[in-house]
Amino acid sequence: MIDQVSLSDLLFIDIETVPGVPHFQDLPEAWRSLWMGKISKTVPENILPEESYAERAGIFAEFGRVVCISAGYFYFEKNEEIFFKIKSIAGNQEDELLKNFFNLVEKFREKRPRFSFAGHNIKEFDIPFICRRTMANQITLPSFLNFSGMKPWEVNLVDTLQFWKFGDFKNYTSLSLLSAVLGIPTPKDDIDGSMVRQVYYEEKNISRIVEYCQKDVVAVANIILRFRNLPLLRPENISIA
């Protein structure tokens, strides 16, 4: 799939998510019970609900929400040099954030009808999370996210994690580890995913989260270039819309 899709048809995405409310105690009582049921078989008994919620609620679409989506794409100048442009959508109103993202995708699709989403672990995390939060916000799921009934080869997803597995379904390789293996600058030089909740709720620093999200998008773009034995992006060729 990676070799079959034109670089200019790839829309790279990454999302940042946080728990729906800052603390476990902020959940309504019914939702506290639902949380306990959700994590009862996967979290050790000696971990308090407050701890498990702070650490894990952001990765479950039923209890978390999206606070940032960054998208990027390749384009070429006349000398065939590769450039990369990024746009981020972030904020506290998840429904508006999702709608703005869908508008961005539609505009990209108008110019590149055969586009594919690209990212690291987007098949099992980013795309399903976006779809679930879309439904939770009572927004109609866009046609480009409706994969129901599609055969695996018909789904327009290019996932660097899936490619790196080479058929090994047990393997999970983080974006930072894969970047290191391929000699790509780490995107985790400031914060990592475990810190996003704190930065959002305690520091209230959405700009820091946006910057982190954008670095992940650039890292995945460079991974795709590495997979194709092409030079990495030059920093001066990366722009933010």
C-alpha cells in the first residue's frame, strides 16, 4: 500500500486526546460505575480509580475527547523538491473541531480524489477514535470515514505501524522508537502522550499540545520517505498554515 499510493495523495494525521473531565471525581456517579466496568479486567486491583482514570481515560473514546488534530501533506515545486505543509485544528469545543477537520479533508479530497489517510497506528487508534467521537457528538459520519463493508485493500489508510509489523500481529512499535530505528529526529523532545492531560487541564497550554501533535505528523511523513528510500524533509521545507 505504501508503495502504491502517490506521495501527494497522502493526508497525514495525528490526534491528541484527553479525559472528558479533569478528574475521576468530576464524573457523574453513573459514569464512575461505567468506568469501573470498563477497566475492571485490564487494570490491577491495587490501582485506584482516580489513577487509572487520569492515566487511561484519554485513550478510550467513550471517556475521552479530541483536543487537537494536525494534518499535513507533501507537495512539490518545479524542481521536484519535496515540501510539507501542516495545519492544526485545536480547541475546547470538540464538535466544532471535528466539523472543521472534516471540512479540511473535503477540500483536500476535492484536489486529490484518490487520497489516503496516513499516520502511525491510525488504523487502531486515531481513525476509530475520531469516528466514535463523531457519533458521540451526534454528527453525521462523513463518507470518507465510513469503512463499513469495505474489504481491507479498499480502506484508504496507510499505517506505518501496520507496515512495520510485516505480518507480526503481536508487535507494537511506538512512533518514537520507530523514528530512532530509522534515524529520524524524535518527535518526543518536549512532551509525550502521557503528559497531554496535564498540559491541557493543569497548564492550560493548548499551543504546546499543538506543537507536539505537529511533530508527530512530521515524523510519520519522514518515516514514509525512509520507507521509500527518499531524503528526509529539510526543516526549511516544512511550513505551518
